[in-house]
Amino acid sequence: MLVLPAVDILKGQVVRLYEGRAEQATVYFQDPGEAALFWQKQGAKMLHLVDLDRALGQGENTAAIRRVAQSLHIPFEVGGGIRSLEVLQEVLGLGAARAVVGTVALKDPLLLERMLALAGERLVLALDARKDEVVVAGWKEGTGRRVAEVLQAWRVLGVRTVIFTDVSRDGTLQGLDLEAVARVREAWPRELIAGGGIASEEDLLALKALGVDGALVGKALYEGRIDLRRWG
């Protein structure tokens, strides 16, 4: 199972948020490039970069992501505020192996289809949920739609990869809601990456047992609860 370290960038720094709240950010690295190289040296096979400022509609960190891209020799994916074809092309142009889209995938089906036509399997869809309700716009807005309903629609479109995050647990180190992940695994037979609350290697083993393809891990790695060298 692939373990992807999360490098979330807010105002040029690498942070972890508590339940997605920007006002509850813990800074782990001043320089995203330093964080990326650290995880690469620890054996990461792929990195997950997020532009939190763009996701929250308060700026962007393109220059920082470009510097990261130039320093890495492993693949990386980029998410956060990709809500137009122009931004999608920009992200892919930086060298990202994959682009991660969330809000557009729920709010603008026609644009989503155009993005899939442009990026194909390089487009990954983020399914962020709180108590089975899918949320968007930096996790600030509820959609009123259920997880299973959204997954069914994405299957019809031919989406290959989904990242599922339980936002009520993200950054809390409370451990996974394995029942929620199991429901997603059952509803999504294609590539599935899960995150949100991963606190220990036991969580990773549980995901592996469910047949999940990858784990998105943040705070547990930054605080030394998981040794990436055992999973890289």
C-alpha cells in the first residue's frame, strides 16, 4: 500500500490544520521544499501537495510548488483550488503526475467532464465528507449529497482514482473511522486513497486489510507516530 506524505502549504509554510480550520494551523516546516526533500529521503514514493491558500480563496503558492517540483525526483500530485481548466493546465505544467480536484467535481459537472477529457487518468477526485455529507470549498460548505451517491456519479464518468478524507477527523490523530472507509471501499472498486485522522501504523494495517490502495498521512508522520521508512 502506498503511503503519501501530505505537504499542505499555507502562506508559504508547511502546516497541518485541525479539522480543516485555517485558524488552527500548526507549522512544521518554514520551507515546502525542505519538507518535500525530507519525505523523499525518508523513502516516499509519491507526495501529496496542497495549496491551502488557493483552496480557501486567499491567494496561491504556485512559486513554492514550482520550487518543490524542481527539487524532487519522485512523482507528486497537487490539489487545492483547482477550479478551472487554466489552473489545471498550470498544475500539470509544473510537472505534477496528478491533479486533485474536489469542489469542481461536485459543483460543475460539465467542467469536470472537460477536465477529464484534458487530464484523463491524471485527474484525481477528492471526496471530502463529514458524517457522510460531502463538503467542498476548503471543507467550508456542505453539499447535501451523500458519499455513495457521488461515487456512483463518478463511476459513470469513468473516474479512475478517488481520495476519500473524513474531514471531521483530519489532523486530530483520533484514528480512522474504519466503517466509513469500508463503505467507500465497497462503493468504489477502482483506485482508492484514504485519509483523515490516521494516527498509527495500526491504521495503515487496517486500511491495507480493507484493500485500500493508498493512505494520505499528515500529522502522524510529522509527529513521528509513523515511520515512513517502513512503508515507503
